[in-house]
Amino acid sequence: EGVVSSGAEVIPVMALPVMKNGGVFSGAVGKFSMIVKPEKIVFGANENNRIVIELSGTGNLSDVSLPIVHWPDSFDIFDGSQKILDSLDDDFHTTKVFTMTLVAKQPGKYTIDPICIMAFNPEKKSYEKICSQSIELTVQKGSEIVKGAVVKPGSPTNKSGAGRYLVAAIMVALGIGFALLAWKKKKDAIATQKKEVLEAAVKKPPAIVPDYVAMAKASLGSERDADFMHSFKYMMKQYMADRTKMETGEPYEVLLDRFAAMDSAKADAIKTLTAESDYLLYSPGGITAGLRNTLVNRFLETLNI
């Protein structure tokens, strides 16, 4: 059993044009749009608020990092997470999501200007600016503790100064009690989750390792370029999922990071193949039979690295 292959195929990789007007290329290649989603548009000072920046479209977003955002000086920003969601549909729709947490120190109304990046559009063969909408945030005055309050003689509070300390002590005790209950609840939930995972592992039948040679031969028979690319990229995702013992539905970037920790050489080879595949799909002339064979052979060679 073997793979039918053609002669060597030269794949031209063209350099991107030089950007004018001093712009900074984000690494995005394709057609995209961007939207900003605040968890709350009205919140209190010193209260956590989550902001999500979502970049979506068709193309390659794997090299895009968190865009620059011009936050007000009174905002503290805490970096969160980022992930890529690949749909693997005919249009190769992809989404990159950045999540962060902000805390506003001063109440007031704030306008966050549109967030923009520079992307390269292969169809237009030029750079274009992708911007989100601006957002309006209202920060309300948080609860304050009045210090040095004057108590009039003869008032009920003045009659029992010890009563104030007793109330404060009760509040502290209640806070500690609620914290302990929350900790115990979380601990029990983790124990239950571990038990369910162990039970599922016992019940789960042994995984069947796919025949990647057969899958590679099957992908070569696809009529449309998009169908071939769907099968080819899914085959590489399934290979990484098999090696890392993860689900195939996990985002491509998550699988690649986990696989790189196990085998950096194969992970780099798969990352390169994915980037070249995305470029070829949008290049003039499409993906010829020779290019398909070359991509498949390179993937099978990667298995033997």
C-alpha cells in the first residue's frame, strides 16, 4: 500500500507588499470584521467588567496578537485569554476571540475609540484597516465608607459605642462563614468533576487510531479546492487530537499549543502546512493536482519526523 504522487512541484511564495504611511501589519490575511462586546456598559467604580474583542472572517488569524486599545488613564486592564475558533466549513470561516478584564477607578462616562488593525486582503492584493465600533461605558459611584462621622450626644449610637464594634464583628464573622461555605462548595464540585472524569475514562472504549495514509488518499479525490482543503486540514487536526488525547472539536490553536509541548518539530511542520494551505486556497490558479499531492506527501513525511 502506498501513495500515488507526481513529480516535485515548485510552490511560489510571494512576499507581502511594503505598507505605506507607516502602518503596522497585524498578521491577519483574508477578509475580516471586528466587534467589541462589553459584559456591562453600566458598572460601578472598582468593579470588574469583562471586555471581549472578536475578530472574524475568512483567512488566517493565527499570528494576530491583542490589538492596541486606547483605554482611559483611570482604567486598570488585566490581560485575559485568547483563542481561535475554526469552523472548517467550505469558506474556512475563522474567529479569534480576545478576553480581558478592566477595573475603572473613577466614576464618569467614557468613550472607547474604535479598535483597529491592518490586514492584508488577498483578493484586493492590498492592505486595509479593520476597525470595531466605539463603545460607551458609564461608571457609577461605588459605595463609600464615611470616615469620622460626627455623632450627636444623646443619640442611640452615642449611647452604645460598644454596639458598633459588635455589629462590625458580626459582619466579619458572617463574611468568613460565607467564604468557608463557598470554598467547601467549590471543593466538592471539583471532587465530583474528577469522579465523573474517572468514571467516563473507565467506560470509554479504546480509541481507534485512524489510517492517515488512507485518509490522505481519500482527500486527493475531492473535486473542489475547498473540499480538499477541508479534508486536509481536518486530517491534521485529527492527528494532533489523537496525539494529545484531546477532542477534535477543540480550537486549532489549542491543539497546536498542546501538541507543540509534546513534539515541537511536528507541530512546526503542521503549522507551516496550514499557513501554506490557507495561502494557496486564495492564490490565483487554485490548488492543482500536483500541489495537492505535494501537501499530502509533506504531511505523511511529517508523521515520520
